[in-house]
Amino acid sequence: MKKKTKTKAKGKNKKKIIIVVAITLIVLIAGILCFIKLNEKTKSNVTYKEIKFKEEKEEMIFNSYQEYKENLDDNSLTEKDFEDSKYVLLKIIFDPCSESLEGVSDVKISSNKVTVTIDVNVRCGGCAPDTKYYLVKVDKDTVDENSKIVLKYNYLNKVKCPTDVAYKPIIYLYPEKEMDVSVKLSNEKNITHSYPKYNNGWNVTATPNGDLINKDNNKKLYSLYWEGKNLKTEVKEDGFVVEGKNVAEFLEEKLDILGLNYKEKEEFIIYWLPKLENNKYNYIRFLTEEEIDNYMKLNITPKPDTLIRVYMSYKPIKERIDIRKQILNKKVRNGFTVVEWGGTKIN
């Protein structure tokens, strides 16, 4: 009788354990499903759409249908859409060779600030920047014309890219009058990517505003892009140590000295900022003209009156280091001007 009683007790204990485990699993699965649904609900509350323009637009908030029609050549919204809502126009400049925009995942509004989170997938590479525009719906009473628009990028993946790479050199041509220009790179074996395709050089028709026509296929461009290998750099006795949070301000100041215009500066900063501002500190040094020429000389016909080449080398560092501040000479643009910028990460 005692054996039967013990067997029954063991059977009951097993059943209890099974029931407890089952209930735990059900609660856990239900919690996960609720979390997923909650996230889906949060994302579904963000209403946005991509729109395209022939001309460049700037970010702004549309408080009424009338403002929207006055500023945009777009028919995707109606007066009814503005009854309870306003719309934020986002201008997102990105690198299509290294970044894929996945859309708007979050909008937060506080203290006259609209913070919009853009989901981005990243990969190795680099080319001339592209621009996307999104219209994002927000509640009518939460923003006004003084609200500041802030873009926040949520990188969905991490990619380890090769080192000793000349990333993103792009070349702008500004002749004083329309002319045919030939551009050649001296060290062809180091070229890994190019657009338009580098074929013993580029031949374009250039105009004073920077627009180019590729003579091979008559396609319109605004710059020439290439990327290269074997650009070896190192930490030297001079340069700059910059906190990640101060990188944008630092680059604005230094790129002014080096002769870049507002558009070139913006493209430079947009490309390099995500790689620099999350580091505690950065060692930054701009290569000299001699160092750049030793790696890849530019041969341009007709010869430009002004040639500006800005190559930045950088290394993320955890603590400040003592170095001599690099002296940068002020660049002045005169006559036929050619500008190139790029950079590399120090191993």
C-alpha cells in the first residue's frame, strides 16, 4: 500500500510540474505577443509617405492645406487631411551606396521640438549623396511654425568595413564658363569603385553652377565619385582631438578654412558624422597636398586655377592624447575651381 501511495504522489508531483511549466510558457508567449503587438501599434501610429520633387526643397512644417499647396508641387494630400493634422516635410540626405533608408519608425514631440527617427540599414561603400523626402503626419495641436525638426538615425545593423580605404572621394568642377573637361586619376590600380564608371578617365561638359554632363552617355551629374584601396595613414605628431559630441561644429569650422562651400560642407558632414559623433574622442588629421598626391594625383585638362583636395584621416580614441594642433592654411577659390573630398579610418 505504501508503494502505491508513493507512486501516486510522484505522479501528482509530475503533473503539477508539467502544469506549472505549461502555465509559465503560456504567460511568456503571451507577454512576447503583447510586446510585438505593442511595438506594431507604436509604429503603425507613424503615418508618412515618400514624395519626390524635381527641385530641391527644405524641411518645414505645413500648418494648413494652403501652406502645403503654396510650397509643394504635390497632390497626395487634401484639405480633409489637415482637419486634425499637420505635416512635417523631412529632407534626408544619405549615401545610397552605404545606407538604405527603411522609413520613419518614431516621432516624438516635446518643447517645440519634433524628433523623427529614421531606420537605416548600413553596408560598406560610398558614393555621391542622394536625397529623399518624407511627409510625416503629426497631431494638429502638438506643433507650431516655431517647432524645430530633428532627425535621429536608428542603425538596424552593424557592419565591419575594410580598412586602408579612401572612402567617398567625390570631385566637383566649377569652370567660369561651360567647357569640356577631362579628369584622370594617376594610380588606377588602387581604384575599387567609381561612378560614372572610370574608363581611363572621365570626360564631361562642366558648367559654372557645378552641373556636369557625362560625354559617354549624356547623363546629368553633379560630381564624380571613386573609391580606392591602400591609403595607409597613421596617428602623427599633429592633428586634432575632438569629442564626438563636438564633431559637427569642429568640421564646420575647419571645412570653412579648407575652402568648401555650404553644399560640399553639408555633404561631407552628413557622410562622416555618423562615424565620428558616437565615439568618445576622435583623433582627426587632414592629409597634406603632398600626401594626397603621393596616393592619387589628379590630372585635369584644362588645368584648374584652384584645386582643393580635403582628405580627413580619423581614429576613434577613448581618452585625450597630447598632440600638436595641425595648422590649416586658408583656401580661396578663384577662377576655374576643382574641389575633391574624401577620407579614411586609421587602423
